Amino acid sequence: MNKIEVFLQNLNPREKFLFISFICLCALFLAFKIHDHFLEDIFQKTLVEHNCLALNEAKIENSHLKEIETKLTKQIKTE
């Protein structure tokens, strides 16, 4: 028998229940921690992608407005 089996055999039923509950709570805590970091990574990636798309759209709009500005200034100069 290994040390864990000997340890568990020496516990009374209440102590076994508390020990198993503690192990389950630790596992649940770790699962939530891993899940939280996983979700955080996903949201950061989507936010970065969304920000890049918004930045590209703003650059396109800016270049479009500059083209309109040059056309209008040429029109004003010719009139």
C-alpha cells in the first residue's frame, strides 16, 4: 500500500468526506482559473482583431475624405 491509501484508511468517515470535498473544491477552482484565462485570451484576441478592423476602416475613411478634399479644392480653384 502506498502512503495515500494508508492515510485514507486511517481517516474516519467525516474526515474522508472533508478531504474529498477539499480535493473537489481545489479541482473546481483550478478548472475555473483555467477557463477564466482561456476566455480572457479569446476576448483579448477578438478585441485586438476588432480594433484592427476599426483602425483599417478609419484609415480608409480618412483617405476617402482626403480625396474628396483635394477634388473640392481643385474645383474651388478652377471656379
